[in-house]
Amino acid sequence: MRPCKTFLILLVLALLALSAAACRTAPLLYDVLIEPDVISPNADGVADIARFSYRLSRHAQLSIYCVDQQGARHAFRSDVSRPAGSYEALFSAVIGGRLLPDGDYTCILEAIADSAERVKVEVPLTIQGGEPDYIEIRNLNIYPTTFTPNRDGINDRVTVAYYLTKEATNVHVYLLGDDGIKYPVPEDKIRPVGQAGNHEHDYDAGVDLGATPPPDGTYEVVVEVEDAVGTRDTARGELTIVNGGVPRAEIVNRAALWSSTVVPLGSTLTFTCTVRNIGKVGIRTKGPEPGALYSTSENFNSKGFYEEPGIFRLGLDFEGNSSGRVYPFRWQLGSDQELTEVEGQKYLMPGDMVTVVGHLKIVDEPVKVAPYYWLGLIHEQVWIVEDRVEPVPITIGF
């Protein structure tokens, strides 16, 4: 048994030695093939691409490039690390985002081993009937270039607009931060994605969905497109985000104090409540200031304080309201002295808390003797942040 084991060991070692010797004698780069060697890259599904196939006997840095009839070199792969093995590469004749012109080319596969051995293999390739037009992005416009995605109704949205010279099969539009994070821009909601012609993307940084926008800072706006042949184009612009964030406020404890639960017709009902900014951005507001008096025959429009998208106000509503609008009586969140003015607008800043007092003179007979009255915190033309707060029946004497 011992001689037999010794023989087997010697046989295995001999085979390994033969295998190693064969590897050392095999060419570094071999079995190079391109098929077909005539292609027509026009996205018709027939001979649109060529397949490079090759083998490496050991590790090497591999390059593939095509030389045209004028001697210009067009790199497809450059010094790519490849271990020993079999490989394939699909070649669409698109290099650097542009399709190579029709013509005859010499494609060269070059391998450089760790030992510095260099091997080149040349194969011919003919391109004919290629798509003559490449895709191009023209006139990228970003407006405004600085915006404040905080739902205050001022510079809350950005339009990213451009023109495509031909149809694109892939379109990617995004913001790119210094940290490499990409923030996608929604698709054009009016025109089909990738259609040739004008495109406009409406970007709100996600705040309309309640999402936190990208951090304040300057971003690169990137538009990338690719057509059916594989030609590509990229356009870049710049966008700065300042004071971004989701506005948040609350009626503290969802509580209010009412002056009385019995009010004679012609008398005044008064409420008092506290509002606090619990978010990270200022919330815009407008008059009338707390303490203003309404009558039931008035509303915020008749007082000249018209509804405005993005502003916050405290509202008063009641059972039987037939005015056609909810919360017809509205007050500013705090006095002018309590608010911070920014570019002519008034803001309740993060963490600030104000008391809101409102007066309503009841001059019209209600639909019932004791209708309910309640308060609401309104983000105008966005949503009612807190609805039907502290509802209470008020008996109206008449």
C-alpha cells in the first residue's frame, strides 16, 4: 500500500507541473474574435452590436480600442484589470456618448501582464448604416436658481427645462450634492418621458408630500439622456437651497378659552389660544393681527386680508356657516412686534409661541339657538393643520 500511495502522489505532482508549464507557455491573450465584423448601429434590431470575445491565460491589464482610417484612436476599454479567464464585451460603436461614423476600423485588443509582457491582437470591424443623428440636450434652464422649499408660497418651486433633439429611451434628472448623494427630480408630468422637444420638470424638493428637502446648500443639477442606439448627453446647472424644511405648527394642547357660552345677539364672542412653531423653518403669516374684531357679516376678504397660498392663520368657524368658505374669520399668528420680518413678509420663527385673541360680533341670527363654534389652524391652499379645535356650543340669545 505504501508504494502505491507514493506513486499516486508523484503522479499528481507531475500533472500539476505539466499544467503549470502549459499555463506558462500559453499565449497571454488568445482566441480573440469579433462577430459580426460588419454592424449597422441604428436600433433596428439587426446587427446593431458586435461581440468581442477573448481569453487571458493570466492576470493582465486589458485595453480595447478602434483605430479609424485617419489613424484616430477611439478607446472602448482602457487598462481594465482582468484575471485569467474567458471574457465577452458587447460593442455598440458608441464611445464617449457618440456613435462612431460609418467606415472601416481596426479594433485592437491589448493585454499587459504583471511581468510587463505586452500582447496586441488586431481584428477588423466595419460600421455601415449607423444612425446619423445623436441625442443632444439643449438650452438647460433652471429657474429660480435659488429657492426655499418650505411651503411658504414664495420661491417654493423650481422649473428645470430643456430641449431634446430626439427621443430618449432613458432620462435621469437629479440634484447632486458635494457628498455624492443624488436627489431625484420628478418626471415631466405634461409631456411623455423622453419625447423629442421641450420638457419642464417641476421640483418642490419633496415638501409637498411632507418629505424633508435636501439640506441647505448649492447643488449640481444633472440631466442625463440616452437614445435607443446608445448615444448619450449630459447637461449640468446649479441650484441653491436655503431655508428648506417642512413647516409645522400647533395650537398648544389643542385648547382654547371662550369668553362665554351664552352670547346675546349683537354681542361679541371672544376666544384665546396659544400657537407654537414646532418645526425647523419659519412659518409665514398675515393679518389681521390678534385682537381684531369681525362681525358675522364680514370675512377675511371683506377686511382686505385675502387668502394667500402658503400662509398660516388661525381661523374661527361655526355650525351653519353658509358663506361658501371654511373658517371665514382668520387672524395672524402673533402681533407684528412678535413676528420676524423677512423681505417684507412676516414669519413666526422656529420655537416661538404667541397668544392669539379673536373677537366675533354676532349680528346675524344663527340657524339654531346653540350652534357649535370651533377653531382651526390653517395652512392656506395647502391643508388644515388642525381642524375643529375646542368645539363648544354657544347659545345665542335673540
